[in-house]
Amino acid sequence: MTKEIEKSDENAANKKAETSARVLRPAVDIQELAESYVVRLDIPGAEKESISAHVDQSTLTVSAKVEEYFKKDAALFYDDSLATEYRREFTLADNVEPQTVEAVYELGVLKITMKKKQQYLPKEIKIA
């Protein structure tokens, strides 16, 4: 049994060396509200400090890195985890005001809110 575990562990180590990190596209939900857009991205396991979100002209780019979570000085019995990188880009609509983009990360979900430009907001017309 011990030899089987060692062999299994050796195979896993070899496979892990071949694929030491992976890049994933996080699942996303996009909602349009009257005055803004809300984008929610699933980034499980990421620390807030490892997440980057930035707007460059008309592109919103989100990336994050999840490090392997075992202690470096501990002997591992079995390790099937991989470092993971998340990355997703979005082309912003013409009616988005890039300076108003805000982001909040909670419980593995990054919520980005982007306000619409004033000239594109719905307007109530008074009837005389």
C-alpha cells in the first residue's frame, strides 16, 4: 500500500510540474440597472490583495492569482492543488463613465459597479 501511495504521489508530482499554474476565465454575471451596470465575477480562493481591476480607455480588465495554500516548510502527504490565475476582459459600452468604476470583493465574488454617463440616463419629461 505504501508503494502505491508513493507511486501515486510521484505521478501527481510529475503532472503538477507539467501544469504548475492554470489560467481560468471567472464566471460572470452582468446586470444593467437604470443608472449603472453591475458585473459580478466568481474568484474563489483569491485574497483581496491579489486582485487587480483596471480600466484602460474602453476595456475593463480583471485578474487575480490564487497561490497554493500549503505551508512551504511542511511535508505533504498528497497535494492535488495548483496555483490558479483568473483573467477576464470586457469592452465597455459607450455610455459607461470610466472614472466611476468601483469594486468590492466579498466571499469569493468581485462586484464591479460602473455608472452610466449622464446624457444616457433615463429622463422624466414634464408635460406642460
